[in-house]
Amino acid sequence: MAKTSSVEREKKRAKLALRHRAKILAIKEKLRGLYVEAVDPNANFDAVYEQVEQLQEKLQRIPRNAHMTRGRRRCEITGRARGVYRKFGMCKSKIREFAMLGWIPGLRKASW
């Protein structure tokens, strides 16, 4: 079992990321538009650059843990952070254990 504090920290990060998700996506969408506008030869580069800087500052003011990339996939049962399969949401040891008990339909130990 993983430390309870580690598991709780991940839960807290996930909640924070959900809360700030819309704000982050809106800022990034505006930035993408400005980057496309900056490539246009007729655009006023100084004005575009100033807007880009302002949006980047807004993005930097958001807490680090609010970004989805800070999260880590953990086993639903043990909380283990390594060897976690996306399809099952469990670590490799628990998948093996449950497969041997026949609790995962269609999954069996390879034999040839």
C-alpha cells in the first residue's frame, strides 16, 4: 500500500485541476490564436507580442498543481504509482492476482 498522504495529494491535485481546467483551456486557446496571428506578415508584431506576454503571465499565476500533467496515475486498490495499466486502473501485481482468481473476465495467464 502506498502512503495515504501520497494518495490524498493526488486526489487534491485532481480536484484542483478540474477547478482550473476551463480557465487554462481558454487561455491556451487565445494563445494559439495569437500565435497564428503573429505569423501573418500584415500583423502588428509588437501588439501581438504584448498580448502573448499578458496571457503567459496569467497562465503562470495559476497554481502548478492545477495543471493536468502534474497528476500521476495510481492503482485504485493499493495506490501504487508504478506499473499501472490504464485499461484496468490497477497495478501489475493486482492484475495478476485478480487474473489468477478469475475475477477479470477474458484474462488468463499465457501458456504455450
